[in-house]
Amino acid sequence: MSKLEQLIQELCPDGVEHKFVSDICNITRGRVMSKEYLRDNAGEYPVYSSQTANNGIFGFIDNYDYDCESITWTTDGANAGSVFYHFNEKFSITNVCGLLRVIDHSTMNTRFLYYYLQIVAKDYVSSGMGNPKLMSNVMARVKIPLPPLPVQQEIVRILDSFTELTAELTAELTAELTARRKQYEYYIDTVINANNYQHIPLNDVAKVYDGTHQTPNYTKSGVKFVSVENINDLYGTTKRISEEDFLKYKIKPQPGDVFMTRIGDVGTPAVITTNEQLAYYVSLALIRPNKELLPQYLYFYIKSAAFRKELYKRILHTAVPKKINKEDIGKSRVAVPSIKEQQRVIVHLSRFETLCNDISSGLPAEIEARQKQYEYYRDKLLSFKEVTV
């Protein structure tokens, strides 16, 4: 029997009392702070806001509102319900955050509360009017189990250890994935630049088109609609437009065409391999090679450093989001060896891409599996039967 099981059997075998957050915490909200305020009051103390990147840090100022062990949560926006733990730091929060301070540390461990809110806070988020919210009055009514303090402390010890191990493994797997991708990119450049091929404008060996500039009217059935966000899984898109709207397309994708992203993300390619109809947005360029240029070779060439440099010279970097005009895609120069040489390049790079994709698909899956394993055990550890006191 584990130490935790022994503690539960001795101290709370029949379950534990549950209380509302408002019964165990003081609840406050942050204050309005603009980017201009942060700029004018720049300093060393972090300000936390609604984002989840960088642990939620919005910026740094020369003053602070809090210096206590506490939990903050995002009250508004896409990240509503995200929770963060703070210990031994001076900080502030913006008006889209709330803060919880435990009233009685002899009955409630703050980090235990943090772990529990990680599980349940999202369940209390409302998304009315398209703006997710978890306001203070709702947080106040979240019910929290109160096992005896020794039980809470042992659960925190286990989860802290598990969190650290999971983070270390995820970092190692992420580093391995990054290394494999860099290796793949290096191999592409090595093969593509192995010989001094003639470089000519893409327009000489292909036609370049872009997708519809009209905001699509989505339907429940019809032709699949793709944009820049679907480039890595064209046929997995869930968006569709009607057959009638698709008939208005002058240039319809066909097998052997190559899509390339051109707005926001610039230069990610995908080859169309089936006869399944696809409607496409203006954020994608459709490149139709002639008989001198094999689609799969063009796909690999677009990924090469040589072509990225060609695109970079022509990208409108000051545009928001950045983009490249389809005419400038056509002006970008490509190396076009003989068909036989293109086929050789395709064979070599396809083998290596398959190897890297097998690894690349395996590593993210392993990272996700580790995270799910952590969440499973966390949820199991924090499940307590409620008893009436």
C-alpha cells in the first residue's frame, strides 16, 4: 500500500468535505494596463494577462500589486479558465485575470487547489456571444474537495514529481523532433544543390494562380474548401462550399498541381494527388507545372533553401499578415534539370521524407501520450467522494 493510500485510509476513508472557492479563498481581479502603460512603466516585475504563452506574461513594469502565494486565472477570451500558480514572486495581473488567495493554509494547500482547478476550471467557462468567460462570481461557486492537509501535501508531492518528469521527457522529445526536421531540411538542400543546374523563372515552366478572393459561404455538404491552415492535411478539412459556388472557379485543382501558402505562412507546399474536388482560398497559390517540371520535384524544390531565398526577396514583409503576390511567385527562379535527374532527386528525397515523417509523427504522438498519461493520473489522484459534514 502506498503512502497516499495509507493516509486516505487513515484520515478520510469515507470521503471528504467539499467547499466553494469563495469559502476558502479571497477573490480579486486585476487592473487595466495597456501596452503604452507597460512601455511607460517598464521594469522588472511581471504582468500576467489572458495569454498562455510564456506562462501568461504580458510584460514587465516597475511596480507590483501582489507578493503572495496565489493562483491566477484567465477570465476572458480564448484562454478563459487557464490557471497559473505563483510563489515567491512580485507581480501584477490585468483586468482579464482573477486571483485567488487561500484564507486558511492549515486546511487548504494552494498548490493542491491549483492542480484541482486545472481539471475543473474549464468546465465552468461560458461561451455565450462568442466570447468565453469565467468571471469571479462563477469561480466563487466552483466546488473544491478538502481532504486532510497531509493527503493534499502527498498528492502535491506526487504531482510535482510527475510534472517535472513529464516536462523533461517532453523537452527531450521536442529537441529530437527539431533535430530530425533540421536534418531533413539539410538533406533537401544537399540533394537539390548537388549539381549546377540551370535556374529559370518559375513562370517559364509553370502557371501560377491563386484562389477565390471572396469570403466563402460555408455549407454542410459540397466541395471541400482549403486555405493556408489546411496545407498539411488538404483532404482533412471540415469546411465545404456548394457545388454551385465551386462551378464559378475558373481554375480547378487537378492531380499534379502544387499548392503553396502565400499569405501569413509563405512557402509551404502540398501536391494534389487525387481527383477529389478542392476549392481554395486566396491564401493559397496553385502552381500547375508543364511537362518539363515534375510536381513532386517542385514540391521538394519549394522546401529548399535556394527557393526560400527567392521567395524572401519578393515577400511583402511589411504587410499584415506578410504575403507574396502570385506574380512574384512566378518570377522566383527554380533549378530545372532533366526529367531523369528530377526523378533521381524525387527517389532520394522521398525515401528520406518517409523516414523523417515516420519519426516526426511518432514523436508528437509520444509527447501527446505522455501528456495524456499525466492528466489521467492527476485526475485519478484528485477524485474524492463528497461527504456531508
